[in-house]
Amino acid sequence: MAEHAQGFRALLICLCLCLLLLSAEHLAMSMDLDDDDDSFSDEVAVAPARRLSGDSFNVLNTNTSSNKSGSVFCRLLYLQVLDLSNNLLTGELPDCWWEMQALQFMDLSNNSFSGEIPEAPPSHDCSLESLHLAGNGFTGVFPSVVKGCGSLATLDIGNNQFFGRVPPWVGSRVPALKILRLRSNNFTGEIPPEISQLRQLQLLDLANNNFTGPIPREFGKLSAMKNPIINSTGSLTGSNYQDRIDIIWKGQEVILQKILQLMTGIDLSGNSLSQCIPEELTNLEGLRFLNLSRNNLSCGIPESIGSLNVLESLDLSLNELSGAIPVGMSSMVFINTLNLSNNHLSGKIPTGSQLQTLTDPSIYSNNPGLCGPPLDIPCTNASPALNKRNDKDSDQWLYYCVIAGIVFGFWLWYGMILSIPKWRHSAFFFVDAMQYKVMLKLQPIDPYLSKEKSDPFL
């Protein structure tokens, strides 16, 4: 009986200890992060680090907090991974956030933060390798805080309200960038060609902004898109935490994580880019997707586009492209998503290889000059406007040839007469004789004169 009583008491003690621990943890997580009390701040700065092995603080997908982000995190000086994404956090970022100089991964995406990104002090020693600020209400110009981040590989500030020009120093002051995502902001001006200096850049997403001007030819020098460097892991330095990014892949938004290092692509859609598609883009033989839709691009599709032999997704729709579809596209054996609609393309649609599997007519819709499968327009009668234009061009060339022949023949005949004396004398004598005979026909005939007297040549 005594043994049962001792066991019951031990069980009660264990239950009480568990309740105390759960209460303490609940209290620590529910207190306001804006509390400036020094003793509380010190406790929070130490306790989470001890509980999470001193290298991370993750509130991922909790959807429970509506408090403003507090400066209490600034005291986590040894924090390496900070993930507060997909919550209901509001307010502006405090200036002291950049005091966490051990921070490698920072993800504040998909909250309700606002205001400008605070600038870092000149003495800031940036150790960030990945910065995610997408899906908030941040404003201001391109954040200068990343200027000194020499190890920054991922910068995602999409779906905010940033404005102004993208500074040229991006190509030199952030040399380790592999992923640059600026989509769905209000950036303006031309795309800086200095981006081509980012030798490790694999993903470039500038879609849905207000960029103008041509696509930089220098993009053909992006070496990581020519010959992608495949790493065995996408983990951050000294951590098992894997980076991730949201991209539009084959028309759908997907999150890449484990295969992030295998992906290469450019998305410049939804801007006001103009002029021709640079031939240099076809040097990027490692591209897996290319989206240039919804711009004002003109000229034709580059003839050497078939050299993008690992390309899986190509979207050139809603532009002003003209001319024929290059036959070399039939050599793109991995292409499975294609959109060339709403342009001014003409001629027969190439067939062969992977293109034969793309049987959706909408791929080529609203190009009045196109004919052949998968369109229900036979090439013999498909392009009357095109044939009429070709006939007109042929007639024009015929006129030019006739005029050139007349001019050439006249000067050839005239030059020979002037250069050969016998021909010249004979020609002049012939002209004089013809002129005399004409004059005789016009002169009235005297019936009393004999023929011998009236014709000196007889």
C-alpha cells in the first residue's frame, strides 16, 4: 500500500512540473514583443536561443500574431536564421535589425509590414546569404542595405511597392547573387546592363514593373545561365536550413526548394520593353525558361533560338514580333510550354521533334500570317495578304531591273560609239543619210526635174 502511495505522489509531481513548463512557455510566446523592459528582453534573448540550439527562431505558418514586430529581436546577436513568414505581422522594421550581424537567413515574406527598409550603418558587417521581403507593403527605392552583403545569394523583394530605378551597383556590390526577384513592384527606367556582371546569377525575375527600353545585350554574358553550376545542396553555410523561392513556372506559381540549384531562367514579362530580342540571349544555353511576354518587342524571333536546347518553357506572346518562326525551334527537344500568340508572325509553322507534340492552336493564335498544323489554315490559301505583298515586291523588283537594263544598255551603246572611231563615223554618216532622206520626203517634188538631178547619191 505504501509503495502505491509513493508512486501516486511521484506521478502527481511529474504532472505538476509539466504544467508549470507548459505555462511558462505559453507566457513567453504570448507576451508583447514591443515590451522594452530590460529584464524581459534579456530573458527572451537567451531563452529562445537555448531552446532552439542557438541558431534559429522560427514562427513559420503560425498565423497567430497580430502584434507589431519588436526591436527585441535585435538583441539576438548570435541568431543565424530568422523566419517570420506567413503571419499577420505589421508595422515598420526598426533600425536596429541590422545589428544582428550573425544573421544568414531572414524571411519576413507574406506579412503586412510597411514603410521603407531602414539603412544600415556604415560599420555594418553583413553576413546575410538570403533575404526574403516579398508579399508586404514595403515602399521606397531599391534597399541600399544589401550594398555591402558580399555573401548574399538570394534577394526576393517582389510584390511590394518599391519604385525608382534599379541601381547599377547591383552588379558589383552584391557579387554572389544567384537569385534576383523584383517582380510586381513599381520600378522604372531601363534595366541596368551591369546585372550581367553577376556571374552566379541563375534566376532573374523582373516581371510586372514599368521597365522601358531594350533588353540589354550584355545579358548574353551571364555565365551561370550558359553553364549552370549544380550544387549538391541548397543549404545555407553551416546550417541545414534550405533556401526557397517562388517563381512562375509554366504559367503556375510554384515554390522551389530542393531543386532550386537546378533552375535557371529569365522573366521580363509585363513591362514596356521595346526594340528587338537580342541575339545574344541565345548564348544562354542553360536556360530552362524564358518569358518575354506582354512587352512591345519588335523585329523577329532570333534565328539561333534553337541553340537553347534545354529550354522547357518559352513565352513571347503579346508583343509586336514579325517574320517567320525560325526552323531551328524544331531542335528544342525539351520544350513543352510554348506561347507565340498575339504577334504578327507569318509563314509556315515549323514541324518536327518536340514541336509536333504541341497541338494546342492557341499557341499560335492571333498571328494572321501563320499557316499549317496545328492551325486549320493550309499554307496554300492561308496567307493572301502575305502573297499579295510578295507579288507586289516581285513587281517592284521587276521594274527596277527593267530600268537598270535600259540605262545600262544606253550607256554601253553610247560608250562604244565614242570609243571606236570607225563606229563613230559610220554612225554619224548613217544618221546624216537618214536625216537627208527624211528631208527629201518632206520637200515638194518638181515634175520638171529628173531623178538624176534631184538625187545626188545616184
